[in-house]
Amino acid sequence: MRTILKSIAIIFTLLALSMTAQAKEVVKLDVNATVYVNAGSIITRITSGNPRIAVVKQIDPTFKTGFLVEGHGVGTTVVLVWTDYGEIKEYMVVVSPEDVGQALLIEEAIGLPDVHVKKIGEKILLTGSVKNQYERNYAIQIASFYVKGKVSVPISTGSHGNLELDTSSATSKSSDDIDPSEIESDGAIVDLLKMLHPTQVKLEAQVIDINSSNTSDLGFQYGSGSGSGAGISISPGAWGVGESIGRGGYSNNPLKWLDRHRTDLFVSIQALVDQGKARILSRPSITTMSGEQATIQIGGQIPYTTSNFGGTTVQFKDYGIILQCRPIVDGDNKITVAVHAEVSNLSGQSVDGQPIISNRHAEAVINLESGTSMLIGGLMDSSEGKNVSKLPLLGDIPIIGEFFKYSHRTRNKRELVIIVTPTVVETTDTAPMTDEMRSSFAQSKQELQDREDVNINPDKTTYTEFK
């Protein structure tokens, strides 16, 4: 009997506890947002564990069963509610730093269907997919307008993208180099966008060494033309007619002239090479993604020794030809290219036994069509020499020996011309066939045509007998 009474008492105790302490319900809201919660019974008392995170308010007496929760700070707290039935309801309130309303505004401003935005605190999270770098840069640029404070590195799009070149690999390091990975260095914009079809650019270059006395054979001269306007003057006889980029139909766009005469220019360069008046030093080719830097270096390294703290350290310095390009493709498939061309070599002089490197460089930013060539010139190099011929013995006599000597001074001026042709690489482009592949394909095609037809199906009579 006592055992039965104990069991009944335990059951009633558990029922009472289940009525007074309900399971926790989770209420989620954002900072500065308000949600309505219905307790299901008349509320007699309500309290918040941390008013700095969430504040609870009852509405007017008409809504005795409901209350409001206002998110004031990021975090988690507990709200306890007592009802007239003696229940104690416990709500776990989670206040998120996400700003849904602001995220929707940013997403609408970007306007790309597959780009999704979340605003969490002071950070903007970009997710989803974009077609190429142009759409990615566009989305980042729009999102940057909603970032509080100053963005450390400006983000641009299209033909006005981040064209700063990192020349740290060159012999003369610039003081304001910017790494493209530092575009979101302040962390305000978190880029998790996936590019479906990244745009790539193929850069083909020709490095040509021409004697400066023969540059006129190419048909152009730097500086002012014979008439009004500055630019490149085209000498008559180079390609049959005399033209001036600084005047006429090419005054606003000299690249049109270069595109029109590109074939003639290459033919003239090849003619100089055949005549021994020019040398093609290198024909490098490299492919890079739009917005990324590509570096072509032709040369070597010179060892430098430095002494410090009683020890000797050997460092190497690059010299030769360094070509750095950062192409950016816009929505119209036009290419804006930042170019840094640098030529360095040994000057023949030294300080404290260390060789001195002479350096010439040029930088430019141009916009051109895919497949159009740009020409970089003016990288001059001059050298002087002296040849002395004399009669044996007589030429060595002081003063009088000068009458038995013959001196010949030579001056040699050379110019490096760099031609760069950027081309947008389409993902649907097929790889070109080599001569061996083309020959093998033609042979296979011919064997297929010469093959005799074979009827593998038996005739009706044979089939009937077999059956």
C-alpha cells in the first residue's frame, strides 16, 4: 500500500513540474528588430535575463497573452513568462548581428540574379555565382558603397579596374605597390563569389633590338610631325604613303592607325631582321586572368656582396628585360592594359667593386580592342668605343708617338622595341592543330574513305536456314 502511494505522489510531482517548467522555445531576431510572441495564456509576470540584449514589453491590456521582444544587442538571453495557470514558460532569445533589410537593399542595387548578400554587423558577405571578373568587380564595387568608413583600397570595375602593378620583381621597386589580393584588406567585404567562366587574356610579345640609325626604316619617328600636332610621324616610302598620326583621321585614336598598319609594321620589322639591322631577342607568350598581373622576365642575376656584423651576405639582383602587364576586360570585351617595361644592363662601371646597373623603364595604361597590338619604344642604349692602331715601337714614343697612331671612335645607339598583343581567350575556343595532328587526321579520314563496306547482316535465305 505504501509503495502505491509513493508511486502516485511521484507521478503528481512530475506533472506539477511539467506544468510549472515548460521546455525552452527559441526566438530569433536581428538587432533593432521586434517580434511578437504569443504565450497562449494570460501573462501575470515577464522578465528578461539581459535587457542589453533583449527587452520584453507587454502590449496593451487587450493582448494579455502576447508580448514583444526587441533586439538591442548581439547575443543570447532567456525570457521567463509566468501565466495565470501557474506555468513558467522559458524562451531562449537569440539576437543575430545580421541586417536582413540592408542586405536586401544591397542585393537589389547589385541587380545580378545569382548574387546573394548578407549584412552581418559591419561586414558584407557576398555569395552565389557570377559569370566573370567584370561581374565580380561590379558586385564588390556596389557593396563598397554600403561600407561604413573609408575603404582602404579603392575597388573599381570595367576598364577602370585596379591597374596598379606590383613591380617588386623588377630592379626598381615602386613605393606604392599594391597587391591585388588586398582589395578587401579591411575585411569589410567578404567575397565568396564563384566565377563560372573566368575571362583570360593571352599576351603575346616581341622584343626587338634595332640600331637607332635604322628605326627610320620602320617608317615612324617619335615626337612632333612635320605639321601641326604631336605624335608619331610616318615617313613617306615606308609603306608607300606619308601619314601623320598627329593629324588627319587618326588624331583622336592613334591605335586605329597601328591596327591598320600592324601587318605592314611586322613586315618591316622582319625585313630589318633579314637585313641584319635588327634582332628579335625573344617572343614570349603568357596567359593570365583578367585583373591579374603577368610578368615576363628575360635576363639574369648579378651577385652583390654586403658585409654586416662581421659576416658577408650574397644577394642577387635581376637585370635584363622585364615586362609586366595587368589586363582588365570590360563588358564590351575591350581590354585596358597597364604596362611596365624595363630594360637594365651592366653599365661597365662599379663602386667599391660592385657593378652598376643602368636602368630604363616606361609605364603606360591604354585601352584597345582584343587582338590589337601596342608598341613600346624609346628604350635607348648608347655605348662608345675607341680603337687605336699604331706602328710598333714608334707609336710608344712619348709625344712623338702620337704621329704614328690612328684613333677611331665609335658610337653605337640601339633601341629596344616591344610589341605586345593582348587577346581575350574565349572558353569555347578550340586548341589549334599542329602539323603532325593535321596530317594524322587527314590520314585517318582517307583510310575511312578507302575502307570497303561489309554487310554484317546475313541474307534472308541463310537466316531462314539457320533458324
